[in-house]
Amino acid sequence: MNPPIRSVVIVGGGTAGWMAAAAAARFLNDGQRTITLIESEAIGTVGVGEATIPPIRGFNARIGLDEASFLRATGGTPKLGIEFVGWGALGERYMHPFGTVGHEIEGLNFHQLWLRLRDRAEIGSYGDYAIAAVAARAGRFAPPAGDPRSPTGQLDYAYHFDAGLYAALLRGHAEAQGVTRIEGRITGVERDARGHVAAVRLEGDRRVAGELFLDCTGFRSLLLGETMGVAFEDWSHWLPCDRAIALPTARQGSLLPYTQATAHDAGWQWRIPLQHRTGNGHVYASAFTDDETAERVLMANLDAAPTAEPRRLSFRAGRRTKLWAGNVVALGLAGGFLEPLESTSIHLIQDGISKLFALFPDQGFGTVERDEYNRLMGDQYAAIRDFIILHYAATRRDDTPFWRHVGTMALPETLIRKLALFREKGRIFRYDDELFTVPSWVAVLLGQGIVPSGYDPIVDALDADRVAGALRQMRRGYAAAAAAMPALG
């Protein structure tokens, strides 16, 4: 056995840095290990990510954050899914809901049962069988309760929150549990004979040494990219949006328990409701529009007055070819970026932390843990990438050059296989610990107009009328359960 790691240095704050610090304080702080975070108030953070997916609830619970206190501190609201407007075709909209959709019958996937009977008028849409979608459309919310097979027990949810306030909350939580914060701008990086990072130098002739370094320096990727020389794998040929304008507005009317993603001529606009304001932004491709036009589009589609000046962001979709090199692990933007269409940025930070703790090294930094971490994270990034590409590739729009481009572009082989299987008989397979579930894939595929030509023939072994009766009962149950929930307000 090699000596254990006794000093962890987190370089960079923001959401990634303070999530790592709070988790390290909870799980790594054994009284003999130091956890240090270095950040500079002079260096801003991206900080516009305000929508999440359900695993964030587990992360908060594991580090000891009370939900009610968390929501108060961050201006948070519940999120039941994402409504997509104008993605399949102009004028269309659909919901990607969280949680379970329908029930299996005799071990057969619900969507296969629905595909067989969908032409019957009483069956309704696929979304009628997702309690999250039904409640979201009604503006209602209640936490899941009861039997997991009951309508309310099938609901899942995430949060909208102010990312800056979340980082501040995590900072207080982490510092109270022994994390040391050092203020200062980094001026240099020292490496040892193995090529590992030995220390970072700060202005004022200061030096912070460590044994494991977590790179949370954002797009710059100071340690993993610049110092360790890990290359960036560019995915912009599949995800051409490379700019964003973020703009908060005053809260308008009742809260909606879902994020909205509205397609525009050369990208899309997010709308995220918080208690104290609404987050808005326009994600777009600079190859198909200019910054001034993109800002005009955003301003023309706000539902309330802006409360701050617009913030402009530039990025490239892709990831570092490795997320762990030597004694450096990158989290968040330092490791990669996938546009915020499905609210996965904070989850990738969380997933990176979880996998690192599961494969936590000693001072020997053996290749086994590092290789497995890079394999797992690489697979996760690729699976999420394919799911996001799907939203563009599955469009039937051809009204602008942007939509004609994404609707006809070459796709990753992994996504081509998934699409072919679904188009034939509605089959979807989930691999390893792939993030998005079968119901998520089905919701987006059907929502954007990809309807299989057939269904799993095993479904024909069941009596169609009896299955139709069961579906009618399910549909009524979801509608009644949503109607009984309180309005979000």
C-alpha cells in the first residue's frame, strides 16, 4: 500500500469548486486530510446554470443540505421537466418529464403497449401517462408520496436555483466543516519529477502544495489543459451552438414547475423560473447568426423587464480527452462542456465527484483507477452528447439554414444505432450507467415526431382490449393525482 493522500487542493470556486469542497468535507475529511480551495474574487464565474436534473436532490441530501433551507437560500423552485417549443416543427410543443411513465404490464415496457394502441382515441398522448408532465401542464406540484407504483409515487423532480447563491451556500457549508479557502490569483504551477502538479503559486509570493488537485478553473482548464497538456476533443460539428446571452428578468405571474426551451432561427432560448426572478438566455450558433441579431431575438421574446445587463458567453462543445491525468482531476467546465439544453452541466460535476470518491487514489496514483475513471466519464459525456444531438437531428424544420444544417448533418454511430432501433420497433437500450432513461429517450423521440413503424411483436401476446382498459385507468389516475396537487403559486 502506498501512503494515503493527505492534502486535496481545489483550484477554482464557483459551482464546481464548492460542490467538490462540500462533498470532500463530508466524505474525505477524516481529521488528518487537509482540503483547501483557492479562488480569486477578481475572476468571475460563468454562473448562469440554474436548472438541474433529479440526481441533484441526492447530492444535496448526502452532503447534509436540508431541502427547505436550500430552496430559501437559493431562490429555488421545483422542476418537473423541460417543455420544448418549436423543435420538431414550428408550433409544436412537448414535455420531457422526470420520473416514470406508465406501468409495465407482464414485464413489457409501457411505451410498447402505448405504441400498439396509440391510434385509439381514448388512449391519448404518451405524456398523459407521465405524472410529472400532467402536473407541469397544470402548474401543480407536490413531492412524490406513497407507493412507487402509485401516480404520485412515480413523480420525480429537480430544482431551478440561482447558481451564485448555491455556490455561496456550499461555501458556508464546506468552511463550517473544515475546508480552508485561500483568496488569490494563481501566477504559476510547479510540477514534480513524475510530471504531477506539486504546487500552485499565487500572487504575493505564496505557494500552495498538494497531493491531489481538482481543476475547477472553468473553460481555461489551467491544470488539466494548460499544465498537463490534455487535448480538447471538439464536438462542435455535432453541436454547433457556440454562443449564449444570459439575461435575468423580473418574476412574472405564477411560477411554472418546468424549464422552457424555445427554438429560434439559429438556436434556442431558455426560461427558468426562480422565486425572485426569471433566468433567460439565448443559445445560438455564430456561424448562422451574429451577436446583435441574437440579442434582438432574446429581447423580443422576454415576458418581463430585464433586471441587469446581458452577459455574453462563448464556448465550444466537447471535452478533454481525459478527465484525470497524473494527479489532476478536472470537474465542470475545466473538463468539458455540453450546452445547457438538458440541464446536465451541474450533474456532470456531481457525477465526476462521485466517481472520483469511488475510485479515490493513494499517493501511488496507479493507472487502474485513473483509466477506469476516464472510461466511465468518457462514456457518460458521450451518452449525454448523443441525447442532446437528438433534439437537433430529429427536427422536421427546414425553414432556416441552421435547422437545415442540423437536420441533415452526419451523426455519431452510437446515435445512428439508437435511432434505427427505435424507428423499426420502438426499441431503446440503456447502456452501463447512462444518465437518461428509456422514458426520457421515448419522450423526446415521440415529442419530435419520430414514431416507430412498428412495435415489439411480443406485445401481441396480450389481449388488446384488456390492455386498453388498463391504460384508460392509468390515464384517469394521473389526471386525478395531478388535479389534487396544490398550485405552485
